[in-house]
Amino acid sequence: KIFFVGVGTGEAAAEFAKELGIDPKLCFGDDGGVAGDNLGLQQGFNTMWNPPAVSTMMERNDEDSLKALGEAYKNAADNIGIQKLAPKDIKDTLRQGGTFVFKGDKLLLEHYDQKVGDNAKISDILACLK
């Protein structure tokens, strides 16, 4: 089973899920960054600017998928308001993410994004599931 966790409220996560056609029961908001802190996810302004990683992210996503993501964000903001979509503490928007794959309680993959666009490779995620 796949779960999605993002910065912001549970309400924002549910709205984003609805816009992306994902079951909202699989989406959670880490309002206040407690999960991110416990996982040791990177944060701060210095993690935000990474032109090579952004270029790589742009290469692995086609225009349609990026447009769909942008439209989902806009629709979610229109539906519940940008104040409810954004985390209560704006510094939480400066938090990087990660990818963690478990089988039961066994960790199969652990990837910490260092900067924007430094995501785990889909091929690595799929390989650990075999």
C-alpha cells in the first residue's frame, strides 16, 4: 500500500488527493512538521535552490503531468483557500521530502531529498519491490 504525506493540514492533503484522483485515506498532512523532524528531512532556504535537480525533475516529467499537478494545486487552493492549503507555519514549505519503502517493519528503501527535485528514482522504488 502506498501512503502520501505532505506539509500542511489533513484537510489540505484530502483536497489535494481529491484533485489528483487519489484515495484521501492514503494521504496525510504533516502539519507542524513532526513527522519530517522525526525522519530527519532536510529543511531551510538553502535546500530550495538546486538548478541541476530541477532540470532532472523537468526531464523525468512530461508537460502533461506537470500541468496536471499545477492545475490540481490551483483547484485545491480555489476550493479551500490558499490559507488552508499552505502549512500554518510558512517555514514548513521549506522542508524537503523523502521516500521510504517498507515491507512490514523492514525498511527496503530510504531516500532523503537534499534539495528541490532530488527525488528517489522510480526505477529504484520499483526494484526494491521485486
